[in-house]
Amino acid sequence: HLCILIQIDKEREGEQIDKALLKNVLDIFVEIGMGQMDCYEVDFEAPMLEDTGVYYSHKASNWIVDDSCPAYMLKSEECLKKERDRVAHYLHSSSETKLVEKVQHELLVNFSTQLLDKENSGCRALLRDDKVDDLSRMYRLYHKIPKGLDPVATIFKQHITAEGMLLVQQAEDTASNQPTSGGVQEQVLIRKVIELHDKYLAYVSDCFQNHTLFHKAMKEAFEIFCNKTVGGSPSAELLATFCDNILKKGGSEKLSDEAIEDILEKVVKLLAYISDKDLFAEFYRKKLARRLLFERSANEEHEKSILTKLKQQCGGQFTSKMEGMVTDLTLAKDNQNEFENYLSNNPNAHPGIDLSVNVLTTGFWPSYKSSDLNLPSEMVRGVQVFKEFYDTKSKHRKLTWIYSLGSCQLIGNFEAKKIEMVVSTYQAAILLLFNTSDRLSYSEIMTQSNLGHDDLVRLLHSLSCAKYKILIKEPSSKTVSPNDIFEFNPKFTDRMRRIKIPLPVVDERKKVVEDVDKDRRYAIDAAIVRIMKSRKVLGHQQLVSECVEQLSRMFKPDIKAIKKRMEDLIARDYLERDKENANLFRYLA
């Protein structure tokens, strides 16, 4: 057999040999066995495999030093192809698997770490330089080897994580250097993360044949940097704001409907990586409410479409309130039409103003505090007439007015010309006080409007210190204080006949987080009771882990919070600790 092995090695080195003769000789080995392969396997195959190992071990030792990773992989691929041809030409077919495994072991398994970690051409460099063909080859070579892809997937995960963290860091740096940029940088971040996701999803499908290992690596990488806080905003808020910017008027006029659909699809994919999905939902609802109530929504179809996508991703419970809000507004429009019919059929019902009311269902909408605003006399009659109309429809429903969400159109009679002003109901209530008095002190306005200090400062600032100075403030300064005096500014003018006087939005982050925390307490209680009801008796550790498992679709429950809720449920007689073993809990029906 030594002569045969010498012939095979000669062919490996590129020399011509007589393949037909070789095949005839090897066929004799098989025939001697008379149906058994012992003679072929022991006398020829075993020494041939050993010789192959020595041959390729020698080659690999040189190549790993001299060649780049792509060059080494090309040579390995070529060698494997030639060994398969060798089997086809003169070896017995039963040798193919053993021969290929031997070559793989010497070229790819033994030098795997050195090859993948090569400084300027290994796996990291190929990812950095977008060498798609080389990465595909790496996948082809290693996916046939047990656990061969594990290190490639690990490097893939580390690479994506580093790229994502860099984007987060850049956004964080810009946000802290330009605190007044109005969150622009954070919105750029979401766009860049979407691009990153597109890019590596294409890698997973094109280079790595949609292998589960790479989907998992990508998921774990995105979960790391998609849960970072940027500029004080949790990622759940950034994503909700990004949606808001796309869905509101003026947010995406340059985009086609297809492009908007595409981007919404991708945003929902990103949401999968965010652990606080309930926080996203609450921020999203707040912003959806503003879009719907202030008619800022660019397109109702897109609003419905993203809710469908969110429902598929997170389940019906996630979107039920949001869907309720969208439906509510359609019903509110019908209700307004009925109100207008009622007015035209009842000549005695005079609201005194053009009044449009949205009647909403409390359970669907975010919670808003109803205020004790003293409505100006001009508005009181309108509210009364609407109540009379609504009572004709249903006596059993109580209307709670949320003036903070209302808006008004006032005509200002200035010396130069009349100007129509679009303001909030609160702003209107203050301006209308100046119909009966030219000058009012801060405390007089406070008494007459019945507004609190924080609201009042914000409102008076918007009317006397901001872009449109409808009121003159004494003393003249950029801040409002309780000793100030205000008077109507007859000299005010503007080139436009219609102006919108902005009122800065109150930062609602704190309130949203508080609301979500409260909901989480209920959710943990419900989960514990559900689990204990079905299990009756359960150990502490198991109860905690089942609770985490049930809740983690919506948020990452804090272990301390779970323990606290367990104590609370014991106090409320839903559970008790076992008398013998304090680590066991019993359900009390």
C-alpha cells in the first residue's frame, strides 16, 4: 500500500498519475474481501487516512503563517473538492466521509482559533470590511463541522454589539453637548439602528443561510444596546417618539406610503428587542392621544397598520386600548354630527360659540387630571348646552371635562388689525379675562381662573414672554413671578392673519414611568395569583422564576418587586407561608 500512498501524495502535489491503474489495484482490495470491507479498510484505508493527516497537517502549519484568512479558506475549499474528486476517480465511495472529515480536522478544526482570529483578515476584519463572499465561504466550510460555527457566531455577536454601542455612545455624546437639540440625535440613532438591523439581517440570510445560531447572536446583540438610555430617555420612549414623528403631520411628507409601511415594519421588529414593552405602549398611547385629539395624525391607514403589526408582535392585550382610542375618535365624530343636528332642531339651545366636543371612553385613554378651571362666562353656556344634549342620549353616563386637552380660536382686536389666534382652552381662559379688565395681577388671574401655580406660570409665560407677546408683563423679564402685573397689548401685530400660540408640552416622562410602575404591580399580583391558583403549593424560587417567565413578554420584572408583591399578597390573605418550611407558599382560595 505504500506505493499507492506515494502515488496519491504525488497527485496532491499536482503531478499526473495513472488513475485507472490505481482504481484497478484498489478494486482488488475490495474483491479480496468478498463482500466484506475489512481488507480495504485495514490494509489500505487506515494507513491512507493517517498519511492524509500528516500531509495536511504539514500544509496547514505553513499556510496559517503565510496566508490571509480568505486565502487559507480558498485553499481549504479547493483541497476538500479535490479529495472528493479523488474518491470519485479511484477510492471506494465508503471512504468519502472519513477522508473529508480528516482533511477538515487538519485544516479547519486544528487551526480554527488562529484562522478566525487573524489580526487583519480574520472573522472580525471580514465583518468590518463587509467581505460577504469570504464570510459565505467561512460558513460553508464550518457549518458541516460539529460546533464549527459557534466561534463564528460569537464573533458576529460581539461585532454587532460593538457597532450598536458605538451608535448609542455617539448619540449620548451629542445629546449631552447639545441639550437643546430637541431629541434630534436620538431620532437619528433609531434610524441608524434600523439600518444596522437591515444590514446584519441580510448577512444572516445571505452569508449564513438563516442559520438559527446567527439569528440568536443577532437577537442577543440587539438586546444589549437597544435597552440603553440616551439623553435621559429610555429606549422605549425613543422608539415611541420615532413612531410619532413618522405618523404625525409634517413628519414624513417626503416618504411614499410604501416607505412609511416599510419603516413601521422595521420599528416593530426593533420593539422585539426592548425589554420594557409596557413602557413603550404607555409612551405610544400618550403620543397617539395627542395625534388623534389635536388632528395631527397624517394618515388613519398608517395608524391602523402599525397597530396591526404591534398586535402580531405583542398580542391583542398590548394594542386593545390603542385600538379603542382610534375607534373612539370615529364615534366622537358621529356624536359631534348628532350634536349639530340637535342644535339645528332646537332653536332654544344656543351654545353662544361654535363648539366641537370629543366624548371619549375613560378606560382606553391615558389618565389626565380633570381641572377645576373656572371657565369664562363665554364658554359656560356651551358646556351646559352640550350636557343637555348628551343627557338626551344617556342619563347614566357622567361627563368629566378635560380642559387641558382642548383648543380654542379667538379673534384678537388689535390696533393694526384683527388676528385669529389658535390657543389652548387654558390660554383662552386667561386671555378672555382681559375683556373685562385691562390690567390684572398674577394673584388676580390665579383667583379668577382657579389654576395652580405651575400651570399658571407656564401659560402666562407663553402669552407674555415667548414669540407672541399678546400680554405685556411688568416688570419686563424672561420669567414669570407671583408679583407680576399683566395687561392686554393693543399694539401687538403679525404679518399673518392667523397665528398658533404654542404652549410647551409638560415633560410627561415621570408620569408615564409612575403609571407603568403601578400597572406592573397589578400585573405581578395577577401572575402570582394565577400561578398559585393552578399549582396550590410552590417553592419560593420556582414561584419567582415562573412569574418572571410569564411577565417577561411585556417587561423584565424586578426580583425585589416580585418578593414585595408576595409579602403583600400574604398580608391580604391570598397566600400563606408553610408552617414547617418558610420557603413554601400555599394558595388560599
